[in-house]
Amino acid sequence: MVEDTISLARTYQEYLREEPIDLVHSETGKQALEVLDSASPEVVLLDLVLPDMDGLEILKHIHDNKMNVEVVVMTAHGSVNVAVEAMRLGAFDFVIKPFNAERLRVTLNNALKHHYLTNIVETYKDTGREEYFGFIGSSLPMQAVYRIIDSAAHSKATVFITGESGTGKEVCAEAIHKRSNRADQPFIAINCGAIPRDLMESEIFGHVKGSFTGAVNDRDGAAQRANGGTLFLDEICEMDLDLQTKLLRFIQTGTFQKVGGSAIETVDIRFVCATNRDPDVEVAEGRFREDLFYRLHVIPMAMPPLRDRGDDVLAIANHFLGVYSHEEGKSFLRFSPRAEAVFNSYTWPGNIRQLQNAVRNIVVLNDGEDVESGMLPAPLNELVENIVETVVEGGKDRKPTAKGSVESLIAQTEESIRPLEEVEREIIEQAIRLCDDNVPKAAARLGVSASTLYRKRSAWDQS
């Protein structure tokens, strides 16, 4: 914290007293520069008016030396324009004096979170993790997934994966296995929603000859086959309640009996499970045992839907385009700009599975070097007419973008005029979504300060 007014510095220190941080106070710019060069802080709370220099000089020092630090400017009302200029020079956010404890804490924690996520992105970019154990993409939501996999893989703790259908839950489970020290042992997957209820117990635990009609031989189940490795239970919330009881005992003890057998068998298994349902709702409505849920829900992991993954959409589409073009002997090399705009504007309710099917459809039914918009299957072809030409910065090229709801913001008749506040909210919320929920980035794109967007969102939440 760089603040020359001692009384204010003491107030801010009190505001942050309960926060899990180490707070260093500098009264002058010179002291601040010394701390920056020696302590490598994650966040700087910077007053712009200092006795020995302009606070912007400190910001410039941080920028010129490419320091890995977030800067939050603390400014009075009269210097808001200066604060905006500071953000253009790389500051993360600013707070206007006087501010209360909650405002300072929220801004600081946002800066710390941004610092943390930025470091994750840079770490994975440095190690080439646009492809990671079957995953493609480097968006912030996926970087968080990769980080959890890295941290959890070598543990035996159960991972509980949630996410919409088609988001890659099984790929995630396999990544955990491949990243673990069990990678050279079996990975066995069971879909609890695809196997008839009467056969599920045998599929998991196996059976002995004669235990039921059709059991003509002894058979090992998934539990035995996964010994030493990983057992993945997909769509776990669709498992029958009676079998949930036996599964709970199996997880607790590591032992089981085959259907129709009496021998107790012991195995060493790492459990990973997944569901596209809300497990809390399933527990509350009695369809999933609470004790089993808490036994499995050790490391929760939420797979992000494709619509929240930004540029990953085109990265995945281009990957499948290359794979399927090779398989089918086609010549495709790229998507046309208009086709890219359609892919980016579509919400992909079926997630990666739907995108994969769309690309295969294009490759099988067409050929050429570029995927043109006329080749897109339904429902993507319905969006083609919503692509308009917009001039990119500098006016040299024209880049197609989706007009979609944007035109609906512009009134065509007197009766269709809507309140400015309502239109503004739609524009801001869409900008934040397009920037992967990165508020400062959205603010920069909109040409306003991040503080403005935070204040507006706070007001909307309270209304």
C-alpha cells in the first residue's frame, strides 16, 4: 500500500486486518519502488498523489519492468480521469476516496483472483497446454480444470465431476488417471445410466456361475478389473438406491462380494464419478444417498460448458476439422471468417459432442480448402443471415460478427423504444460473457472503467 496520509493508511490497514495477506505500507514513492524491487508483491494499492513523485511513475516502473503485479489506484473524485488513464497504462482497477471497508476488500480480492488466474494461464501457455491429456483449449475455465487435475491426480481422494452432457467429463476422468501414478494400471469406465438395473451389480462386482439366469461362467466385474487403477462411475446419480448402499460399503472398506458368491475380495481402487444432474437436488429429493454423496464428493470439479470457453470453440473445431479431413480424404484447411463467426456466436447446448458432430457433418458432405458458411448444417445455418460485416480497427479489413440480439437493441418504431438502462445492462452483460467473465477486460473493450461495471452489477444484484 502506497499512501502518504498516515491517518488514511491506518484506516485502510484496519479495513484489511482480517484479510489473509501480508500488508506492507510505503509513505513515499521512493519507498514503494524499493519494496517493489525487493519484495515482489502480488497487488499494489497505489495513491497517485505522493510527496516525492507522481504515482503514475510507479505504475510506469511496474509496466516497463514487466512486473507480475496488479495495481489498484486509490484516487479522489477530482482525479478520476487520471485513474482511467492509469488503467490504460495497465492498472487493474481503481477505488474512489472515500471508500468503505467492503469496497476495498472486494477490489483487493478481485485483484488477487485476477493475479492468480493470470499466472495459471501464463504457466500453462509456457508449457504448451493448449492440449492437455485429451483436452483442447487454454481458456480460463479450462486452465482452472487443468490446475485441479494436476493437484488431485496423485491423491487417492475421490473426484466428483459435474457438468452438462458433452462437456468432457469422461475425458476429465481419464486425464486424472493418466496424470496419476496409476497411469500404467487399468482405467475402467461404467455408465450407470446405460446398463439395465438388474445387471448393474454384476457389471460392477462380477458374478459366479449359476448366480442368475444366463450366468454360465464366473465373471470379474469392473471392480476387479480396475484393481490398482481407476474406476470411473459415469452418471452416478442414476444408480439404483439399493446398489448405492453396496457401493458405499465397497468404497468404505475396499472389499466386495461377487453376485452369488461368498468370498470377500479386496482391491485397491481410485474412484472418480460424474453426473450431468445437480447432485444436491438429487440428495434433497431422496434419489441419491446423502452418506454416499459425502463419501464421493471429496474433490468437486465442475466442467465448463462450451459457451463459456471463448476461443476454445474454434480451437476445438479446427482440431476436429483436421482429424476428419484426414480420415475422409478431404482438403479442408480452415474455416472462413463468416463460418468462424457463426461458430463463435452459437451457444452449443450439446457442447463438444454437438460441435464434433457438426464438423464431421461438414467434412463428410462437402470438400474444399475453406469451410464456407453455406456448408454449415442445421441449426448453425440458421445463424448465417445474422452475420454482419463490421470494420475492424484501422479500417483495413472487414471481419464478420454476429448481429443477433444487437439489432434488437436498436428501436425500429416508437413503440419498440426501451429504457436506456435496460439496453445498457444487456450490452454490459453480453460484453462480460464474451470476455469469459473477465470484468476488467470487458470494461476495457467498452471503454469504461472496471469500477463502473462493478458498481452497476452490484446495483443490479440489489434491485
